[in-house]
Amino acid sequence: LYYRSASSWKTTIDTEALTFYDDDASGRPGDSDPFKGELKSPLVGNQTGEGVIVPLFDSMKVGKGKRMPYSQFVKLAAGWHYMESASGVDIAIRPLNPEYVKSGKVQLAWSGAKPTAPDQLVIQGKGDYQNAIFDVASGKPVEVPAGEYRVIWGRIVNGKGARTQMAQIYPSENSESFLVKAGETFKLEMGGPFKIDFEREGDKSSTINALTVCVVEKSGCKLVGLQGLPLDCQVMAAKDDSGKGKKEY
């Protein structure tokens, strides 16, 4: 979860500068598998209370652009390139054939109050593009190789000091992957309406496992570690599981 680098490396491809940051403090740039560190967070609830594996990212910067998660697939001035950490400190890079690697765009459409919008929202490709990782939190279309993607992490931060409002975003078992088609823009619909989710346990349907209680946004991702974040939630009540005659409070 990148905030500030332990160390960094700089290089130049043609006339374009690239900076790599060792944010997971592994001692090498360009770690492309964010889940290999097996970091577990107890905030992402499960019934055992052991937590689940969450991602650790290295990051990079292309030219004077903004800092972004490290991705083996990167768009430079000369087109799409593939980067790979060939040794402890070396990065090997090669251009990709545009006839085979097509691209589309992902645009985040976040609904809800402005303070709930993510500062970072990271998506990861699947299959051949499992090492394609991009931040789409800006709300602007982000160009990515065409293929299947999923949300793997996000962060919401507002205010400073004692007034800071925070939350983290993680996928759940109900989160679905999405397909980015070549030459098209996929609107990633996320945000409100938010709901409180949990798992029941035991023989009584009214028994709730407190370790699983969390807030879920409409695409199925969990919002955890909430600190003062103003979420607009409604409470619905009904007499039975059918939901007939339900009332909103």
C-alpha cells in the first residue's frame, strides 16, 4: 500500500524518464505480484478473525506524470511496452506489437457524497494481463490493454490531522470482474447506495458474526477501517425474509 518510498531507481527509455519506487521495502524495484508478500489484514473480516491477504505495491512515475502503481504493461511515448525485473535491480523493457496488444479505457463513475470518493483505486488484469495494474481513481478515462480486470484495492482520505476521514476499499466474494474492449471505454460504476453487510452463524438467523460486519458499495467491494467517513445508509426492516411490507428508517 504505497505512501512513501524506502528507495528509488531512475532510468531513461529513449528520451523518457522512468522512476521506480521500492514501496514494499523488498530491496528491489518492479515487484509485479502485489499479493506475494502474504500480508494479512484483520480489517477485512472473515469468520476466523485471521484476516485475508491484501496487496502490497511498488510504484513508478513516467516522465513528470503522477505516481502510479508499478505495472509490467506501461504506455510510453513510443507505444505500449512490457517491463520485467530481470535481477535484483535491473528492469528489462521491450516494445509490444500494436497488432496484438489492443487497448481500451476504464473510467470510474463514483456515486455518493464527494468525501466518499477514492483517492486511489487500483485495478489488476487477469490472464495474460495479470501484471497490468492501474490506478483509475481520477475519474478520467485511463488507457489500459484490452482485457478482463478487477478492483483489488482503494483508499479514501479527506482532511488532515484530527479531522482526517479515512477508509480502505477491498474486493469481496461478490465483486465481479469487468471486460475492457478494444477501442471502447468501460464505465466502472461504484459508490452509493452503501449497505451494511455481515454473515450469520449458528442455528439462529438473528446471530451475526461481528468479525464480518462491513460496509459494501454497489459493485460489491467492502469499505473497511472507516474513520469518520460520512456514508449515506438506510435501514430497512421487514417482518420476514420475503421483505414484504419493508420500511425504511
